[in-house]
Amino acid sequence: MRLRFKSVLVFIFIMIIACASIGVGYLFYNEVIDRSNVVVDGDLTINFINGDKFDLSGNASIAFSVTNNSDEQKYYYIQLSDVYASDVSYELTSSDNLDVTNTLKSDIIYNQVSINSNETINYTMNFTSNNTQNYSGVIKIGLRTNEENSFADVILTNNNISNATITPYGESATLDEGLLESQDDLGVAYYFRGASLNNNVDFAGFSWKIVKINGDGSVKLVLDGIIDELSSYYSDSSTFSDSTIKGVLDSWYDTYLSEYSSYIAYYKYCNDTVLESNNTNYIAYSRVVTNKIPTFVCLGYSENEKIGLLTADEVMMAGGSINANQNYYLYNESIETAYYTMTNARINNEIVYPFIVETDGSLNYSTNGTLVRGVRPVLNIIKTAKVTGSGTVEDPYTIIMS
């Protein structure tokens, strides 16, 4: 009897320990669930360690990871949405050397991230705030599938991406430097530089060159030539919306592109209208000519249009400089007239001097805006457009008309 009694006591003790362990385990499990949010999207597992929603103040950090559970390479996007913030910036770094810095706003941070089979990539997002007010938002991460096959997806798949130029900005890029990564107002952008061989597009009966994939996934094109039957002066106005050349562009759009308008995105074209303290040079002059630090981030005034012109920054990032360059994709020997950009360089006696691109491919900042020069249109293809082709001259990308 005594032995049986002892056995019963041991059994009860074991049960108590087991129940306690289960209780502690349950509490720990609830702690993990409360503090994290694990999402499975196809072959990807996304672990939002601090949750996919954040509501913070001051300087703070959050973390998340993405795991590829498949036996093949996958692609995904990282996006910020529903952001409420004032004077907050962030830096997103990862274990595979991603480093993105931007102001906190709703945008696509990264449009197509590659992840190898059975790989895990860890991310840390550090927020910097100059005040104690709360800021909030939602992080969205999702699998990019082959079925999406957007124009941007195809370009990214067909090109190796680099983070560094072969030649510094301000020097003529004469080699094929491929597709490079940068930032614009909408997120991570990708642009062609130098003697690019596979950025050709056939659209609306015209030949175009791809300038860049915009941060929102739309694709910026520039006509591979100028509007031969039309030429224009820029005007003595510093604002593109009031310029004579805008009327020329609008008329050409109505004549040749209006029936394709569902494939052309409204886009914020950047017009530098901010003067330096000397009230003679625009800020773009120092940025492009003096310091040679072009950018896709608009530091002037943006105009929401369906058609516009290149900026001087885009010309320099494509491989142009103040020197002649006949070996980058913006040079076309059939262009026999210099053409305007929509970036202001200087002002003198109330006359604006925009940057122009000369027939030898060089940037010039000494042309009076009242002189007649060529017009080279720019437009942006919507991010949901599908294409065929490989982008070569012989097999240009062609928009699939649905």
C-alpha cells in the first residue's frame, strides 16, 4: 500500500510539472504571437518580428526577415503603406548588404528583391525623428510571381544590377554600364548608363529608349530622336507649365499618343525653379556643373503630366557630361538639332537659360531659352503594362495592347 501510495504521489507530481510546463509554454507562445506576425506567401515566410504595423515616437528600430523555403530563386517586394509621419527618416539595412535611406512615406522601398533557395535575409529599419510626435505605418512584403511579368519585371530579369558606376558622374560614359540602382521620389529606381544595348522600345509607332524604372514600377522612355517637323524655343518663363515648349509637347501628344493614353502614366516631372543665393544660377547649376552629383530626387518643382522632357540630371546619369559623347544611348547621329531639357541652369536679365543637349551629346548651359531648339519627348509607361521582346535594336520591347 505504501509503495502504491508513493507511485500515485510521483504520478501527480509529474502531472503538475507537465501542466506547469504547458502553461509556461502557452504563455511564451502567446508572447511570441503578440510580438510577432509570421506570414506565409507561397514559398516565402515573412517574420515581422515587431509586427507588420508600427506606431512609434522618437528614434526607434524594428526588424523583420524573409525566408525562401523553395529549391529555386524567388523575388519579392518591400513596401511602406498607410504612413503617418512628419519629419521622420529611415535607413533599411539587410544581411545581404541592402542599404536604403529615405524620408518616411508610403512608397515601394524595393520593387524586386532576389532571394536564393533556402536563404533567410534579415532586415533592420532604423527610424530617426526630430521630435517626440508619433509616426506609424504598415510594412508590406509579398512574393513577385512570374504571372505578374510587368515591364519592370522583364527589364530587371534581363539585366544584372549594379550599385556603382564604372565612370564617375561628370565624365562621359562610353561603355555599356548596364542597369544601375538609385533612388527617386517614389523609392528604388533602376537606370541605364552608357552605351546600353538592350533598352530599346517600340511604342505607338515610334522608337524609344528606356531611361529608368521609376520607384513606383512605371518605366520612363525618351524618344530616340527629336520631333523633326517641330522645333521650339523654351520661353522666358522659368516654369515648365508656362513654357512654349510644353504647348508643343501637348500638341504632339494629342496627335500621336492620345489613343495610347491608357498605357501612359501621369508622372511628376521635375522642373528646377529654385535659385541660389546669388539669384543668377539655379541650384541645378551647382549640382550638375560644379559638384557633379546628379539625382533622380526632385529638388525643385514637380509638375504632374503625361509628357515632358529629360532633366539635366537624367542626361548626366545616362552618361552625358559637358564634354562630347557619341557613345551613350542618348546620342543619335540623326539628331541634327540641339534639344532642351526641362532643367534651368541660369537666369540673366529675366531670360532663362535651360540646360540643352548638343548634337555631339554634351550638356550645355549657355543657351538663351528664347532660341529655337529641338524637342525630345519623354513619357512613362504604366507599371502594369506587359511586354514582349528582349530590348535589343533587332528585338525591341513592345507593349502588349490588351
